[in-house]
Amino acid sequence: MTMKSIALVTGAGGGLGSVVCRRLSEAGFHVLLVDVEIEGLERIAQTLTGSWEIHQCDVTDEGSVSQLMGRVEEKHGQLDVLVNNAGIESGALLSDLTVSDWRQIFEVNVTGPFLLARAALPIWFRTRAGTIVNISSRTWLSGGSDAAYVSSKAALVGLTRALASELGYLGVTSNAVAPGFVRSQLSNVKGDADQIEDFAQRFMDASPLNRPVTPEDVAETVAFLASPGARAITGEVVHVAAGSQMAVRVRTAAQQQAEQRADTNLEARL
């Protein structure tokens, strides 16, 4: 049995997943990098500071998930943190969204986390401890133009809260992290490079902080929720969105002028 804390991260081969793996490794976890495609995972794993393993798993396949969790239980006997990060989106408007697209997005984004949590139950029943961190999106609250993706991320929040309620007696916490726009492979569905840049700028314009959200921002929040300092936090959605989950701030010309004057006055005092 492994004494070191175990963290399993799905979608580990993606831009966000790889950074989450690195941050959890820095926090001292033995990291299980899980993805449906394992090509490239070893290269990512080599950037980790501690110990790691690579596992191939299709999170939408019940048998694949069951086999993965069986290997984890047999080798380690524990699962301290489950990060459900694997996710997809189509970028399609409702008029172009197919039933197949809809089902596939829900299979990866919602059914996958359900299957993994259910498969981990025997471990948590025995260890009486565990942490689930589901990667949702600010769009669960703000909405968006991809109906399947937005709906799936809202459903994931519902699953998060249901798990928090049901698994609390086992000492298992369940929380969601809802990032704003993060540049990653997933961003490619938004168009070409110029279109993605335009979207990123519009995201920053909607942010009170006027800044982008980085994978590192999200990974820090995941690491906190995985830490002992978050043991009393469950059923929550933590928005890592630079404030863009709130209503868009509408600034009048007078407010903009007042802000400029305030900046000028402050600069003069420094």
C-alpha cells in the first residue's frame, strides 16, 4: 500500500490537466495521469517534481473506469483526490448542434465524473476520506452560445452538490472549480488564431480585473481544495474567472473619466 497521498487527474494530457498535475506534484501528491490517449503523457510526467503513473482510460466507458479504479485500489489502497478535468465542447450553435454531439459532450463532461466517483466508492468506504474536484466552467452560471457544453457544466455542478450531500458521511468532500476562458487545446473550437484572440480580449473586457485566467490560476485553486485546509469546504463552486461570472460591468463615459482622474491623482501622490 502507498503511504503518499494519491491524486488522480483525468484529461491529464490537456493544457489545463497537465498544469494541474504539476501543481499537485509540487504539493507532494503521487499523481496518476489519466487520459484516453496516453501519447505525450510521459513527456508531461517528466516535468513533475515527484512520483507519478500513467493510466489509459476512457471515462465514458464503465468497464474502462472500473478497471482503472481496480488498479488504483490494488496498488495503492487509497484515492485521496479525484480531479475530474476531462472535458470537451463542440462550439456549435443550437442550429448546428447534433444529437450525437450533445450526447458525446454529456458522456465526457457528466457521465465520466459520475462513473469515476461511483467506482471510487469502495475505496472511500474503507478509508473514510477523499476529495472530489470537478472542473466546471463559469458558463454554468453566465450562459454561453454552446448549449451542450453550458448545460453539461451546469449538470456537473448539480452532480458536485449531490456528491457532497451523499458522500459527506464518508468524509468525502466534493467541490467544483469554474474557470473563465483559459487558453488551451479546448480553445480551438472558438475559431482561428485571430478569433480566439478576439474572444480572449472580450473576456478580459468583461473582467473587473481586466486580466486573463491562466491554467496556473485554476491549478492553484484545485491544489487548495485538495489540501487539508479545505477539509471543511464541500458543495461549493469556486469561480476562477477574474470576475467575469458576474454581470458585465457597464461603465459610463463619466465613470471612465473619473477612473482616469483617480489614477492620475494617485500617481502624483506616489
